[in-house]
Amino acid sequence: MISVGIGIRGSGPGGRIRAQDLEGAITSTPTGMPIATSSTQYVDIPMTNIRQVIARRLLQSKQTIPHYYLSVDVQMDRILRLRAELNSMLSKDGVKLSVNDFIVKAAALACKKVPEVNSSWQDTFIRQYNSVDVSVAVSTDAGLITPIVFRADSKGLSTISSDTKTLAVKAREGKLRPEEFQGGTFTISNLGMFGIKNFSAVINPPQSCILAVGNSESTLIPDETCEKGFRTAKVMSVTLSCDHRVVDGAVGAQWLAHFKKLLEQPEFMLL
């Protein structure tokens, strides 16, 4: 809105103000005079290089990859007990396993069982990888980055734990080398520590799948061995996002079944 003074001299009969008088007053307003604008305030934040890369890759993913999503609930009681036992044994060595370490290991072993998930779309062919290199999503001040736990299928839990912790620190300090985050064959994004129950993640191209991990909640589940017919269990919800060009629905379901079995019956991780 433009305001003009009330002391305008009219050129019409009897000093009446005509349209051209207003136009003349507006054009004669000093250019340095403040002009009323919207009171909305905002801050423009410059795009960092990493944010531009993230935006470009996510847009590419959603525009070119036909996503579909499969979800399953996983009972975590046995893996939580095993974690507590192992941490008690390893504490003298300064090792503390996280739930995510078991998730990385189970995902890698499931990829060996269902290798179609450990693949990438290459336009004219599908590339299937022999090694399972798990990208683990890490949130940093600059944005999301996915450092890689190489050969996770052949590493022990303590090594996976050490690798993950080291990579996360380097990621947050901006010290990752390109070869430590460029590549990977499968990605895990875990928001469970933020209380998120479930979510769907965007595939990290050219990978074919990404696993979104929610938190564990106490839930009543049917159990015929209990007198009441049910019991309380810690249940974690996970969602697998798949590229339908590479991974059919039944194949994605097979992968989730193996992953679920490995966490609910962790002794199978030893076989």
C-alpha cells in the first residue's frame, strides 16, 4: 500500500482532486520514503553443499524410483536380553552394543539370504552385490549423511559397534572421507531414539531398499502358554521401502521375514 499526504492541491473545478492529481502525487513521492509492506518476517538460510546434494538425490529418488512399502512388527525381548548379557560380558573391554548394532547385523544377514534386496538398478541391468555394505543414516548439523559399515554380513557385533560409533563421530565432525559415505548397498534409518513409532524412508539411489526403524513399545500380544492368554512384549515396528523395478513385493516380504526371525530368534545369527 502506498500512502500520500493530505495536502494535495486539486486541479479540478473548485479545487477538487482528480485522478491525475493522485497519480502526480504518487510519482513525486521521494524514492527513499518507506513503503508499507507485509509485517511477516523471515530468514533466508543459504544452502550448504551437503543440503544441495541431499535435495538433488531425494528428488531424483522420488521422481524416478517406484517406491512401495512393507511393514512388520518385531518382538524384541530376546534380543534385548542378549544385548544386556553381552554388554555385561564386554564391559571390561569398553564395548557397549546398541540395539542398532543388532539391527545392522540382522539386516546384512537377511540381505545374504535374499540377495535381490542387496542390488541396484543400472538402467539396462540389475547389479547384485556379493558384499553387504550397510549405509547407516546419521543426522548432522549440515544435514543427513550415510556412512557405510562395509562387509557387515561378515563382521561381528563388536566390530559393527566400533565401526558405527567411529563413523558417526566423524560424520558429525565433518571428517568423513568420500569413500566412507559414497556407495553402500543397503541403508538403515533409525528414528526410534526420538520416540517415532513408524515411518517410511526415501530410497537412497541407486540402492533398491531402505529400512525405517521405529522405537520399541510395550505391547500386549496373544500367548497361549500364559494363563491369561496374553503377555506383554517389547515390539518394534519397521518399514522396508523397495524399488519395485528390482524387488517384487513377495521378495521384499521374504527379506522382512528373515530379518524378523533373526531378531526374534537371535541364535540364528550364529549359524
